[in-house]
Amino acid sequence: MAVLQKRAQREKRRARIRRKLFGTVERPRLSVYRSNTHVYAQLVDDLEGHTLASADSRQFQDAENRTEAAKRVGEDIARKAKEAGYESAVFDRGGNKYHGRIAALAEGAREAGLEL
């Protein structure tokens, strides 16, 4: 029962966050999904419903730990955003706390030059 309750609370937080955030062509939404082992990030244009760029931690198997992999995902998504011509994005943490791997991803994206 505790797992279902935890998942329901996260979905509730996610919905509350998404009511306030919206990605446009000029400033797409940087959506983050965190599983137990990996982190996935994608830039989304909500007007068109298109994914503009994506990155995930599966390509960084040589990372020292999961937090380091998340930081490298942030750097990679920022690099892809720059290549696509985007300088800033709206950060959507997906109902997760801004802590640990989520914060590392955002920090990596900022260090690589993406304004969040």
C-alpha cells in the first residue's frame, strides 16, 4: 500500500507543477523522468507536442555513480539544445524533489550554458 500511496503523491505533485509550466518554441520545457537506475531528459515544445531533443543516463555507463551520470545527462541535453538553437528552458522536475540526481541534472545543464 505504501508504494501506491507514494506514487499517487508524486503524480499529484507532478500535476501541480505541470499546471504552472508550459514549454513554447522560444523556451521549451526540460522534462525529467527518474527511474531507480536511470535519468531521462527531453526538451518538449508543448504547443506542437514535439520532442526537440533528448538524453538519458543509459549512454553514460562509465559514470562513477548515478548522480554523476545525471550531471552528464544535463550537460548533454544542454549541448543538444544549443545545437538546436535554444538558449533557455523551463525546468520540469516531474514531481520529484529538487535534490540528488534531479538537482545534478539541472546543475549540469546550467554549467553547459542552458538557462533554466
